[in-house]
Amino acid sequence: METILIPQRYKDMAENLRQVMLELTGMDVYNPSSKRAFVVPRAMVARALVSEGMSTIQVGALLGKNHATISHYKDLMADFLSSPGYDAERELWTKFQRMI
């Protein structure tokens, strides 16, 4: 298996985002659970990391997921932010953005 190189600044950024989400939700995005309570915060952290320039492979390595899962999270976030019925997710995303 190939080692994924992740610069320390990205690791530090991921840890900061993890702590913010932990404060907001009580959920640790490093928990591998596929329960929605963990997936939603993890998808939000993944989106923030990708928007900061990390590749989906790097984000996946940090969060214990593969790059395809991170790509799925990007689609999930697009649904949360644009489709009706996701008010709680939009509210969490807004709070998360304000804190980062």
C-alpha cells in the first residue's frame, strides 16, 4: 500500500476542524461509524479540507476513508446546501463556518 504524504499544516488544519466539530456536535469525525450522526459532521470537515486545497486522497487518509467516500461527501454536501429538507444540516454548516 502506498503511503499518502500529508503536510503538517494540513494535519494541523484537520485537527482544528475536528475540534470545532466536536465542540459543535459532540461527534468525533475520526470515528469510523457510518451512522448519520457521524457522517454529516465528517462530510462537513471533508468539504472544508478539500476547499483548503487538500486532495480527496489526502482527506480520505486523514479521516480513515477512501477518496471515493470523500467524493461522495462532496455530493452529499451539495444536497445539504441546495435541497429542501436539510435545514438542520444547513444550520450546522453555517455555525461550523463561523467558527473556522
